[in-house]
Amino acid sequence: MFFLYQIILSCLLLISPLIIFYRVIKKKEDKKRFIEKFSFPTKKKQSGKLIWFHGASVGEILSIIPIIKYYERKKNINQILITSSTLSSSKIINKFKFKKVVHQFYPVDYFFFTNTFLNYWKPKIAIFVESEIWPCMFKNISERKIPLILLNARLTKKTFKRWSSFKKFAKSVFQKITIAYPQNNETKHYLKQIGKINLNKIGNLKFCENYNEISNRIDKKLYLEFKKKKIWVASSTHKDEEVFCAKAHVEIKKKFKKVITIIIPRHVHRSDEIITEIENLNLKVVSHSLKPKKLDNVDIYLVDTFGETDKFHKIGSSVFLGGSVINRGGQNPLEAARQGARILHGPNTDNFRDVYKLLKSLGISKKINTHKQLASLITFKRSKIKGSKIKVIGQKIIEKTLKELDYIINNEFKKT
């Protein structure tokens, strides 16, 4: 099966130039750094001990920011390598101004590229986040006897069924993991079904605060403009959900004249398309990237930049989480919940089933089905008490996680 997997990748590599070219045009790929995906490094490896973290995209990278900050202060670690697969995640990392961190795009899971990658970076520890399971890389990591950690592991029913179609192959891949830390009971159950994997459930790292001292505040003049209005936020929206929220804005405006809806799309490259759709509803839209000085008569404030979501969660007393009206399984609500916001979401939240169950029990979240229902549940008062409950849970999780990682890393460093 592994051989067939590599054959399929070999065929895909033949058309990879076309794929890369298309993604560059669509602004989904860095036109200079895409070579990193073929194991051509654009940053230098420093001498000394390096630990490696890999997460697919923005959500996974943000969940490990508190861990990165902790290991930045450790004198026995010379360099921290972070890899990810998306352009947006690379831009997020740059906002934190780390000193020991280098970012590279994750290489294609082909035996030549994974070997080249590991030969160059020579990590002492490999820490993969959530659902990142890569057969070829795992095989090469195991052969080098590098401890492989699956942190905040997440396996959905759909993904489990997919792996279960190739039971022997799945078992051979997952058993290369030194230890996995499932983020919920569902993942723990599925990992046990796959095979004998060392497991320790600590909790979901997305409860933890990824505070950015550099860029966590809205510009003062812009903040004063927002203070003149009633504000609510639609966060991590997908196609069709922006119009859904704009229609809710129309309903809210019947009651509150001075109201602004802040929309933060999941994929900012769609901004032009979103603006056109909303303007068709006769609503005035302004883009954050244009740095507007006044917000007079503005209906929709579109955040068309990367890595600024938390700024707006801080001022939104109600936050709608996207990917939940359409069938995408929902987006992470915890960043907004930590700020004391009321969380509103559609019926599709399978990606965060346990999280939403907890938020509902705490009276923080509510499900909606229509734009009128969304409009009726918008509140302009936040609850700091409820937000602090989420922060306490997150603090306990990060403390336990760091204790676990310290033990593994220190033991590995003693060997060399």
C-alpha cells in the first residue's frame, strides 16, 4: 500500500507545476517560497538543537503559539522550526516576531522530498498538530528514531472511516507515533480502534489564549469610530455566509440605526467577490486594508487582512462563527468565547462538537438556522465572567501540555 501511495504521488508530481502556477495566480501560494514544498529551504538551520512543529493551517498554528513562546525562552533549544501548508498561516507566524523561529512550507509527502527535508533540518523532536498524518514523513522520522508526537490529535468519524478502509496500512502509519494527545473522547476512541498507540488525553489546546503583544489592539482612531456604533462580528465566514450575515444586518438595522457588522472571511482572497455580493443588497461596505478614517453610514466592515481576528473579537459582544450554516463542520469559537462574547452558530458544528457542547452548558453559545433568528439573538453586552471560565480551562490544559512535552524533550536531549 505504501508503494502504491508513492506511485500516486509520483503521478501528481508530473502535473505539480500546473497546480503551483494556478495557486500562485489565485494568491494561494507564495511565488518565491513555493520551492520549500519541494524541500528547497529558504532559511538556514542554526547549529545546535532544533525542535520541529507542524500544523496544517491558521487554526493549528494559533493553537500552539503559547507553546512556541514557552520554548523560545528555553536556553537549551537553539532553533524552532514551524512548518505549515498554507500562505495565510505563514503570515500569521510573522506577526509574532519570534527570535528562534523559522517557518517553512511543509514538503510534499514523497520519499525524496521528506528525506531531503529531514537531512537538512535534523530535528530532535517532531511535533505534529491535530489531523496531520503523513505516511512517508512518519516512516522517515521513525527510521531516524526521532520522537514523533501527535499533539492535540483530532480524528473525525469521516477521517476514521477513510483510514479504516486500509486497516493494515493505517496501523503501520499510526504506530510510528511515539505518543498522541487526543483533544477529545471521540478522537481517543478512534485512535484506540486503529491500533496500539500510546495515548494521553489532556484537552483541546484551542482553549488556550494565543495573545499577541505586538498586534492585539485596534488602531485608537478606528476604535473610537467603532465606539460610536453598535458592533457585532461574523467570523471565519465561508461562501454564502457573508450574504447570510448581511441579511441579518438588514434586520438588526430596523431596530438599531447605528450598527456595524464586522465580517472576517475565512479566505480573504474572496474579498472582491464578497463586496460585490453585499453591495447588491444596497449596503455600504468598507475594507479594513484601506484604513478608513470615518465610518459614517457604513453597514459592513470587511476585514480583508490576515491575523487580526482577535482584535475584532475583543470589541464584538456577539460573534457568529462561520462554516456552520454551510456544511463545513464549523470554525473554532473559543477565541471569541474567551473575550466574553455570545457565540452564535449554524447547525453544522461537527468539527467542534465537544467544544460547543461545553459552551452550550455554560450558556455561552446558541444555535441559529435563519438570518432572522441570527438577528434576533444579537446582543451588545458581553460577559467577562463566562469568558474567564474559558481562560481558566485553557490555562490548565497548557500547563499539563508543557509538563508532558518538557519530559519528552528533556529525555531526548539527555541522549545527545
